[in-house]
Amino acid sequence: MGSQRPRGLDEDQLEEYELLLEEQAFPFEEKAIDIHLTNFKRIPKGTYDEPTKKSLQVLGELMPFRFARVESTDAYVDIQ
């Protein structure tokens, strides 16, 4: 998806090119997610090594809504 785009395309042609590119890249992205999820599922079994860490990083990029969430906390003061 980060490749160079052909020169000389008007706006409509560029949009169509982007859609076709996304359509062709989608199966590869899905396969990558499946492979990295396999590594993720090994964590509860005690496997947490460098490939597992890298898989978590990639999953954070491919599926940020699930794997790159930032926890939020609220500070409070207990006055009694």
C-alpha cells in the first residue's frame, strides 16, 4: 500500500487505482493477521519470546482497535 503511484493519473483514476490496490492487498493482510494471531495465542501457554513480541507489534499496527489500545486511568483523592 505504500508503493509509488503511477504518474499522470487524474483524481478519478488515482482513486480507482487505490481501490484496486486495496482489493489486491487485502488477502495478504488477512493472512498476516492470521499468522500473527497464532503467535499471540501462544502467550497463555507460556511462550513469550522475540517473535511473539514482534507479532504483537504488527498486530498493533494492523488492528490498533484491538491490540494498540491505551489504558486510561483517573486519579482520585480519598478524603475522609
